[in-house]
Amino acid sequence: LNTRYTLQVLRYTFIMFDTHCHLNFSAFEGILEKVVAEAKKAGVEKIVVPGTDVETSKKAVEIAQKFDGVYAAVGIHPHHVKEIQNAKLKSQNENLKLKIGEIEKLIKKPKVVAVGEIGLDKHIYQKTKYKNYQIDDEFIALQKEIFLAQLKLAKKYKKTIIIHNREAKNDLLEILTNNQSLITNNSLVFHCCEPDDDLLNFAKQNNIYIGVDGDVTYDIKKQEFVKKIPLKLLVLETDSPFLTPAPLRKNKKTRFPNTPKNLVIIAKKIVEIKGKKAEKDILKKINENTNQLFMII
């Protein structure tokens, strides 16, 4: 690829859209204006900021209202369901209703385009604010209950659904299969989709978009997976401040935080992988996919 030419195509011909960027995280405190400005300079003019709990969802809404081209998603990430499980002041059921009620209030705010990120997560996190973090049947059952409650909210308000899945594929696909009415006629995306054929096949059958991140620049398994994704289902994301693409991830100064301007690097890699078609056709289709996903023109 001619790097200079590719970057010019990305910058001047297509409006790049980062479908998943956590500008609401502490990594961007004090530098938010700079990060958004740098993204737009690179051609990344649209960004969706997903929430992971009530507070970060509120922050996502605030950021979306502050910047042109920035949109919010609101929701409770499965990892943070632990907060509800650990609550002592009220029963789990009361806490669940309280949190879901807060998310429902936020859904009605301007520039909220999606519910997310929501889903299931069985990963054992080594770094977490929750003491004695473990995956047990009670925790997974609560994750499923909150996931379903948020799917219902998305259906009620006709919002896009951003799905998080980590090491919980079978349970996730079971819930989606058994609740087809909640995903029918809704736009969905498998955020940072694991390179798994079962997930891909389900996505194909149900017209679910697949989000690809910076790991595609260095993970061979993810690169092979991307080759299988139909272009009509492909969207791009940085998952900033995480998953910094190569070669930036090898440099201490650029490794963290990842920022939305780096979406250009991801797009360049996708063009390389999907190179059977002209790059302008690939990028144009990805742009169309993203606008359709979030119903944004």
C-alpha cells in the first residue's frame, strides 16, 4: 500500500467513524479537547462513546452534548454488574431496578444512539476495583438478568445495541437465540468480536455488525477472522484508551492511551486484508455500514 495515498483517501474522501471509544474514561481527563481535535484532523469526525455503568454513561452523554460529531451509548457493562451484586444497602432486586431506571432516563437524552456496552463476561480480571472478584453462578445469573433488561430498553426506545462478550459465547448466543423478538428490527454490533466462527455465523444469520479494533494490526488469528467477515457487516472501532494498534503499542510514549485518531491505522490494515476490492470501495462500504448501524447521516 502507498501509505501517503491511503491516508489522503481516508482523510479527504471519507468521514471516518470510531464506533467504540471510551472518551469518558479517566485516561482522557484534561486532554479531551485535544484528543477530539486530533481525531477530527485525522479524518475521524464521528465517535460513539459507550457507557459501562451509570456514572460513565452520564459522562458519555455530557461529552456527546459538548462536541459535534460525538454520540453517546448508555448501559451497564457485565463486569460492573458486580457492583449490584455487592450492594449492601438495598436488596439486589431493588438495586437492579434503580440502575436500570437510571439508564432508562439517560436513553432519552439528546445524542444517545445506543444501549451499551452490555452483555456477558466470564473473564477473571486481575485488575479490578471489586474485591474478591470471582465468577460464580449467582454473578452470571445476575449478568444475564441485567443484559435482558437492557435489551428490552433498547427495543422499547428503538436504540442500537452494543454487545460485549468475553469468554461467554455459549450463554450469549443462547440468550439472543431465545429472545429473537428483542433483537428483531434493531441494529446490533458485536463489539471487539472474538475471532470465533459461531459468533460470525450468528452475525451473518441475524445481520449483526462486527466491530474490529487495533488488535487486527498484530493478532494473526484476528486477521484471518477478518478475512471471513462479509464487508457488509464490518465496522471499525478503537476501544480507546485500550488496544493500541501496531506499531504504536511497542512505544512507551504512544502505547497508552490509545486515541480515536488511530482509527486510520486500523482502516489501513483492513484495506490491506480486504484488498481484493478497491480501497475506496472498502472504505465507502464501511462508512455506510456505520451510519446504518447507528442510524446517523
